[in-house]
Amino acid sequence: MSHHHDIEKKFNTAIANLKSNTEYVIFNKAPETEEEYNSNLKWVTGKTETNKAILSDTCPHSELTWAAVKAEMDKL
């Protein structure tokens, strides 16, 4: 298993552990730094009438800070 795949798996698990059913899209690669966390993720904040995801650059979930996610990843 590649390092990148491992990071993405940990990242997805960490998010699920902190807030289940959170919808988001990872661009480029799963984040390993706060800068990547802020730039590589888009958060699904809703759906349009045609069922397209509405994406936001800003995380709508206050509990999902980079520090919280990183701490959770470090436990895995």
C-alpha cells in the first residue's frame, strides 16, 4: 500500500470518527499539513435542485479543525 493511499485512508477514518457522514471532496491528495487541509478540500454544504453537490472552501463543521483531524490521524 502506498504512503499516499495510507494517508488518505487515515484522513477519511479520522473525519468519520470526528463527525460521521461528513461529505467532502479531496483535490490533488489527502492533506498532510494545515495548508493542504485548507487548499485540497472542498466541503459539501448541500445539493442543487439538479442534485449537484454545492461545494464550499470553508469547512462548515466547527469540530473538524486541522488540529482535531491531525490528532485523530496520529492515533490511527
